[in-house]
Amino acid sequence: MARTAGSHSDITGPRIRTAALRLFAQSGFAAVSMRQIAGEVGVQVGALYNYTPDKQTLLFALMDEHMQSLLSAWEEEPKGDTPKARLEAFARFHIRFNLERAEAVFISYMELRNLTPENFLAIEAQRRRYETALEEILSDGVAAGAFTISDPKVASLAIIAMLTGVNTWYRAGGRLSLDQVQTLYWDMVRQMVGAD
């Protein structure tokens, strides 16, 4: 399929994803048309189909890219040797990583319902891998006598929900620095799991 004159795949493709991310976060997946995305990028609507076959594929690509980035970044994050050190690393990492990607985080939670069943299963499997990483930290902490929680799975979901909530209120340049927010939330997580 021929590209539109003047378009460059290494420039236009990322611009399409950036525009779609912003529009989906602002208006919701169902309310955004391919025509709106094309208008935001400054290309004809037909040109979009050189980069994605449809809007569903675009939504999945955005969510998949976010989850792959999250999993890769967590894998590379220094974690420490003890369950407590690993839990602190997770709490600080989650806040820092997600604040830099507020629109992608919003879409990854709010637009799950708009994925096809097959795409939903793929994203859900990636989310489960990330949740399991925290669940394993908590289970290791319980086994070592460092944490006192009765259900590591439920605790991991609660902690992730609490940490993700920072995106709804934190603003750079506000009363608290990012480091202060990470420290406050780490203290709350530490208390939640009964760590000294």
C-alpha cells in the first residue's frame, strides 16, 4: 500500500499514536473517530490505514506498548535483597513510572471494556504479570516474617490501586515534590503490610 506523499512512517506513526492517546484519554475511545485522529495529526483519514487497520488495533497497540514498557522498566529496576527493600522499590517505581505516563495509565484502566475479547485477554495477562511481581514480594515477606498480611493477592491489588491514585491529584510544582510523595506513600504501604 502506498504512503501519502510527504508522510514518513518513522514520524507519522508515532504522531498517530500520540494523538490517539491524547484523544482517547480526553474523550474516551468510543467517542473518538479515525477522522478526528487524522485531523489531529494533519493527514487524510485514509492515510491512517497505512499505519493501523482500525481503531481497535490502535487502542490495543497503545495499551500493549504501555504494558510492555512497564514490565521492561520494572525488570530493569534495582530492587534490593530483602522483601522490604523490594517492596519499597516497587512503590517508588510505580508512582514514578505512572506519573510520567498519565494518559496511558488512564486508558489502560478506563478502556479495557472497549477491547475485543482476544485483545482483553492479552492485556489482562500482562497486567497479571505485573500484579504477580508485587504479590510475590508480599508472599516472600510473609514467609520471612517481615510482613503481616492475610492475603497477598488482595493486598497487592489494594497497593497498586492506592499507588496509581497518585495520578489523580499530584501536580509537579505543587506543595509536595515527587520524592516526598514517594516517601509518604512508601510509609503508608509499609504500614499496610505491617513492616517495621
